Amino acid sequence: MLKSFEEDLGRVSFDVEPMKFKHKLIGHPSLSLENLAKVLPELPKHQVMYSKALNDLGINFDRAHIDHKNGMCLVETIESIKINPSYIAVKNPENHPTFKTLFHDMESDLTKLVQMKKKGTKAKDAMFWLFIASPNAQTPFHFDRYSNFLMQFRGSKEIAVFPPLDQRVISAEDYEAYIDQTEKRPAWKPEIDHLAQKFHFDVGEALHIPFSSGHYVKNGPEDVSISLSVFFHTDETIKLSNAMRVNHRLRRRMNKFGLAPSEVCKSSRRTAFKAHILPMANLDGGVMSRFL
Ligand SMILES: [Fe+2]
């Protein structure tokens, strides 16, 4: 039996399709707005990013705290978030003692899931991201570099999740550039909206967002939203990420000759090979491009 989720997650089509189910953490004291108002100012400043509430799916989500400041300090932002439209994103809150047990329980559940789905021996590089946002705030279109389970603790949302590794949604170049830690972000294209699965998301619910699935979120109008994501890697997502990094470093060199590296995909032997040679990728792209 899992500690954080209501079922064993056997029916999750892991990293293939999004799926909604229930979590067991409703009312967890660490995730009340009152506790967060005490805890967040104790975290290192660079872990707590906040901005105006966003209302455009095309905004660069990673730069919102720089480009769309709300003019308030963190304490004012938390205290007035129901009436002053704002958005707070917290990286690695598990570093604070209030989240330690919650994080370890979650990590242990995810390792059971990874083993059950035969994706490796454990959930790797797990981390929390916490989101607190005003009614009607939006999370712009983006994708994450990890597999993801999102859980709702207060308020509600509408969430759109796009198919993973789908070049109608995000180009191979954009996937590779973002995975390789560049500033480039995939653009929002309203004409692809019909490709998304859309979920109404309420307190007590959890949603699996597959690795590399584009997504966006619109908060409900009735209350502040508090949600928690757990990001993690499997052996498979590490392999795909490393192959994408190799492709990104090769693509510019190969483009000069009218060539492009082969596409990264789960079952390809070339993808597995590229993942193994990542350390060489900066050494001699010209030589490597003959084989890739
Ligand atoms: Fe996300």
C-alpha cells in the first residue's frame, strides 16, 4: 500500500498518458496557507520565486518572477494572495524540515511505481515544486524536464496536457534545447489546443503528467490554489534526456550540411547509443555526426 496515493497506480500508463486519481494528503498541515506563510520566508530566497498572477499562456514561465514582478515582498504576497493577483513557485521546499517526512514517503511510493512499471530500480533526482496562486491565475504553456505527479490541496484548476514527444506540439529542436538547459522555450500555439486532454482538478486529486508532455493550467475563480508537484527521473527518462542533449549539440553542426540527427524515441537503438556517448558530445561533433 502506498503512503501518499489512494491506489497502487498499476493502471497509470506511466510516461505515456496523463491520468487523474486520488492522493491521501488532504488537510496535511505542512500545506496550509498559514504554515506556508511561516515556512516560505525561512527558505533561501532563490528557491522562492513570485510574480503577478499570469494571464497569458505564451509568457516565458521560467522568467515570470523577473519579467512580471508584483511590487510586493514575499510576506505581503502570501498574506494578500486571495485579493492581489499573484503567483508563487517554490523550488525544493523539501529542504525545509516541515516537508521532510512528506518527501521521503513520496519518494518511497515513486520508487515502488518505477519498479512496478519496470522503468528502473528507483525514482531518481526526485524533487518537490510547490505552487500557490490567486484565483484565475494561469500557468503558461511549458514542459518539464522530469516525470511529474501534481497534487491539489486547496482551490481548483483546469489542466490541459498534451501528448508527450509530439512534434505537432513541440518541435524536436525545442525539446532538445530546453532539456540541454538553454534559455529557449517552446512557443504557445493556440491552434494545437485541440490536441490536449483537459482535466478539472480539485482538492484531493492527483494527476500524472508524462515526461516531456506540454501542459498549461488555469486556476478556478473561487479560491487560492495550493498544489504540489513531485518531479523525478527513471532510467528511461535519463536515457531520453541524455540523447536529446547529444542531438542538441550535434544539430547546429549537421544543419550546416543540410543534415539533421535522427529523432530521439523510446525504442530506438540509436537513442540508447547517443545516451551513452553524452560525455563525448562536446568533443568532436563532426566525427560523431557520421554515425548519428
Ligand atoms: Fe509543469
